[in-house]
Amino acid sequence: MIQLFHVYKAFGSRNPALIDVSLTVRKGEFAFITGPSGAGKTTLLKIISRAEKTSSGQALVNGRNLNRINERELAFLRRRIGVVFQDFKLLPRRNVFENVALALEIAGFPLSVVRKKVHQTLRYLGLANKEDCYPPQLSGGEQQRVAVARAIINNPLILLADEPTGNLDPDLTMEIMALLREIHIRGTTVVVATHSQELLRDTRRRIVTLNKGRII
Ligand SMILES: Nc1ncnc2c1ncn2[C@@H]1O[C@H](COP(=O)(O)OP(=O)(O)O)[C@@H](O)[C@H]1O
Ligand SMILES: [Mg+2]
């Protein structure tokens, strides 16, 4: 599903953010990327979502080489990758329904389909009564659940989560992690980047550790 071969990524003349990173994440796998702040976790997720290009080396997602892909294929692929961030990145002036619906509207689904899918997904995430709320009116945990709803609304092949519990207290952290596990059980490949050792303590999942841009 995700294949990285000798990936380097440098920003300007600084020390490279990623150095010779080779990694395969299989379809249906749940993997953690960990390592201290600045290790390259976010950059790695950005390479996978093609938010950033590799400086050298290859990144393949679903068999497509991200360096060679054309705009149309890229748009298609991006729709199959859901992303969740530490700071939620919800649109503050759009309500919950609109935040979640946006991706489907951009994808060109008719309004009736959009409504049905959004209702369904919000119900699934326990947000059915929050549709008309604006993000600033929600708790951190609720905002993150809205962000997860937005990320999974298109039935992504892959869900990437970058420090998804970084702004949440321990109870809500457990709740969001349980949600990610459930999404994984339903068939999505999930990759979670976290610097938190706490989150990894009891996990049986694969853990990939980065340090100064290298896998160790
Ligand atoms: N857009 C950017 N421009 C310049 N340097 C960057 C950029 N993104 C990341 N970096 C640098 O790359 C390194 C890895 O960063 P990052 O991937 O954010 O690490 P992590 O997510 O593990 O904290 C850091 O040294 C960071 O300063
Ligand atoms: Mg990061």
C-alpha cells in the first residue's frame, strides 16, 4: 500500500529531514511512526500524502509512483488518503456538517448523497447532534472526532494521523485511539505519527522509530 525506497528529503541547505528511509506498510496494516520532535515524522507523512515531494528516492502509494503521477491521478489518490492533524485544522466559520461535507462536494457528489454520507458518518462518530455547531463551540475531543469524520468520509484506503492526540487529555486520547483502531478494523490502512511513548506503551502494533531523519 505504501512503499518508500531510499527516500531523502531536504529543505534548503539544512540537515535533511529524512535520510535513506525505506519502509513498506502493507494494506490493512496499523503502524506507528515515532521518534523525538524534529525526527522527521511529519515530513514522512507529508511524503506519503504527496504534500511534499522526495528530494531523491521513490515513494509509491497503491502502486503509483508519487514522483511520476499526473495531476488527475494525484487528485484521485489524495481522495483515497485521509489525514488527521494535531490541531484539527477545521474551518472555524463552517459548521460541523459543512466541514465534513466539503471533501465530498469537491469530489462532485450530488447533495443528496453528500447529506446521507455526512449524516451516516457523524452518527457513527457520535456527533449526530453537533451538525450545526461551529468548531469553536466544540470540545477538543469533539473537534478531533469531526476531523476524523472528515478524513474518513471518502472511505480512504489510508488514514494518516499526525500527533492526533497531541492536544487531548488522557481520556480523550484513549477515545481517539480506540476510534482509529476501529477504523483500522473496518479495513483502512492506518499510520499514526506520535512522539508520545505513553501511546505506544501497551500496543502490539508495528512501531517504526525515526531519529534525525533515519529509521533506527
Ligand atoms: N517546510 C519545512 N521547511 C524547512 N524545514 C522543515 C520543514 N518541514 C520540516 N522541516 C525540518 O525537518 C526536520 C523534521 O521535521 P518534522 O518532520 O516536522 O519532524 P517531527 O514531525 O518528527 O517533529 C526538522 O528539522 C524541521 O525543522
Ligand atoms: Mg511532527
